[in-house]
Amino acid sequence: MTSRTPRRASPTLILAVLSLGGVAYAMLSSSVVPALPTLQRELHTTETGVTWLLTAYLLSASVGTAILGRLGDMYGKERLLLFTLLILSGGTLLAAVSSSLGVIIIARFIQGAAGGIFPLAFGIVRDEFPREKVAGAIGLLSAILGVGAGIGIVLSGVIVEHLNYHWLFWIPLVATLIAAFATWRYIPESPIRLPGKINWLAAALMTIGISTVLLAISQTTEWGWGSPKTLAMIAAGLAVIGAWIAVEVRSSNPLIDMTMMRIRGVWTTNLAAFLLGAGMYASFIVFPQFAQLPTSTGFGFGASVVVSGLYLLPSTIGMTVLGLYAGKISARFGSRAALLAGTTFTTASFALLAIEHSHPYDLLIAAGLLGVGIGLAFAALGNLIIQAVPSTQTGVASGMNTVMRTLGGALGGQLSATFIAAHTINGEPAVTGFTETFLMATGFLLVCLAAGFLVPKHSHAEELELEAPAGEASARVLEGAQA
């Protein structure tokens, strides 16, 4: 194999490579959702068994994202990104060739670990791009998490109807392999490193604690929120998380620097990410499900799997457009204002559905508002978190922010499933469960809007300064962001 080109790749090419890997990962996160009934039938399993295709992915992503971000800060972001893309390729290939539920669950667990793509990509952008292009690139990459998920849902029905479920994995696999080769070929290794070694005790405690809480939440539709099993698992998980934090605080070589987590710009942005995830992630499941229900229910639209996915198309378009213009919006109004505006649009989307959802255009309008909101808010979260920390902590900080959004999404998604399962008529979901879901999302997002006002406000000039390389701005970040 030839050596990599010595010429430095342009920011546009680097951004294209990072975006391709991000889209592939995001598609894999969502494409199985509309296909779950088909997968249940093809794999000869139960409804509980097939949901492990989502649970395994979620558990792995919630832990692997932050750890890979930290390893990228220590050993090089390009090296870890290439390693992550190869992991994703291996898991996706395994899923594509398998017809066994157990093997595909293992493959999904391997895929989920590749959530580190996004914090690593954020770090590469911050290290390699001119300062004036950082906000726009981070905004686009942040929006891609939602764009890719939307594309996955829209294409899923078409793939399952005209091909078979194996193609849900073959198509992203091609994109992942191309991204891996282009990463090796064109993305330079960053000279910015944070010396240290892996704190294996902290990594183990973090993995066990977060996974236990998420596992309990993911099983609530079967066990119930108030069951002793659910409560015991959540309590045990929180106790392990408490032990993990205690170990990190006392460690001279922490996996996750808790001093960083106390910075106002970090904890407020993480809080907003958790609440935003809790409010909006259910939409990727609820919108297609609502549209697919038969008209005999009195509110469903009787759409096919293919058509139901198209109800999220306005959302995907909105996220893409806002992601492309994220840099200009941040330059004109600031990332904090973009977060507040995005949360407002997203809140309006679910509030509209809570009030009126009797016509298909209600869902389409809400999806459009949702896309604008997510496009603005996701881009803002990515920029706000890297503005709050030095370059040496970009990977771990943005990784934890993604984890918080994932945890919120898990909570919101399971609450939604609980509401819908609790209200059925003749075996079909009743409209009450969907209305409660829309009201729940609106409530979470209103609290998110309030949390957004706690995020420190920076002028555009300050944001550019904070995006500077570590040697220029790191000390000022750590001194000022705690105010």
C-alpha cells in the first residue's frame, strides 16, 4: 500500500470525509427502527428480542463515544478515527452477512461503539481548520447526526420493501469503507495531544454504571417503571456512577476530568443536550408509527412503511439546510442564541402536534419545524462545548456531550413507548398515548429552553478566540469559562 500523500488536504476534503463517516454511522443508528417488524419476522424472534437490536447499539454508543473521544485526545484523533471506522466496518459486515438474531445483536453492539466518530471529527476540525471555518464545520457535522438518522429512516422502508434487511447494512458498509480509506489517505494526524494513560478502573465503572441505568430504562416497557427490578437496576447503576465519579475526582490520571465537567459552559451545555435528546429523539419512532396506523383508528393515516418514512423528509431537509448555514448563523448571532432558537422551533413542533394532528400536513409542518430546530440546536451544542474547553480536551468533552444527548434520548424514547403501550383499543394504540408523548416532549423542551439561558454568552469575537489552537486560548478558556 502506498504511503499517504505528504500534501495537506483542504478543509473541504477533510470535512467531506468526516461527513461521510458520520452519515454512515447515523444511518445505522436509525435504519433498523422502521424495519423492526420485518426483522422480527425474518429472524423468528419476539418483539422483546428484536428490540435488543436497538438496546445493544444504545448501550455501546453511550460508553464508547466518550472513551474513544478521550483516547483521541491522548493518542491522536486521526489514528483513533481510522480505528473507529474499521470497528464500524467490521460490525456492519457481520450484521450484513448474518441471519441470526444473536450474531446481529453482537454486530449492533460493535457498531454502537463507533459513536466516537463525532467527538473525534470535532477535534480534527478544531485542530486543522482555519478559525473562521470551525463554527460552520462543527455545525454541519453536528447536524449530520440528525440528517443521517433521517436518511436512514426514509430509506429503510424502500430497502426492506424492494431488497431485504441485509441491505440496511451493506449500503452503510460501502460508505464506511470509503470513509476509512479517505481518512487514512487524506486526514493529517494532529500534533495536539493530552499526555496520560488509560484509567481502566474508571473506564470499567463508567461502563457498568451507565450501561446498567440504560438497560433498566430500555426494559421499562416490559418490566414497568415502578417494578422492583427496574428500580433496583437504576439504583445500582447510579451507585456505580457515584463510585466512578469518586474515582475520577481522586485520580491523578482521570478518564473524564471532573474539573472540566464543572466548567459552566460544559455542564450547562450537557444539561441542554440531555433535555433536548429527551424531547426530540422519540420523533424518529413516533412520526412513522403514527402515520402507519390504519385510518380505522380514527387518527392514523394508513401509510405504508415507505410513505411513513417520507413524513420525516421535511425534517431531514431542514437539518441539512441549517447545518450548511450553521457557521453564518453562529457568526451573526452566536451559538447560544442558535441553541435557544433551535429549542424554540423544536418546542413549537411538538406543541403543534399536541394541539392538532388530524391531517397529514400537521405532521409534515411539525417535521419541518423539527428539522429547523434540530439543525440549529445540534450545531450550537457542538460549537458551545468546544468553546468551553481547551483543544486537548475537545474529544472527551464533545464525547460526553453526545453521551448526555443519548441518555436523554433513551429516557424520552422509553417514556414515549410507555405512554403508547398504556393506551390501546382493540390491540391498536390509541391517540391518547401519542398526545401524551407530544406533551412530554414539549415539557422537556421547555425546560431545555430555560437551561439554554444558563449557558454562558460569548460574543462572536470571543468565540473565534476560544476556537483558536490550544497554545493561544486554552489557559483563558479554563480561567474564564468557570465564571
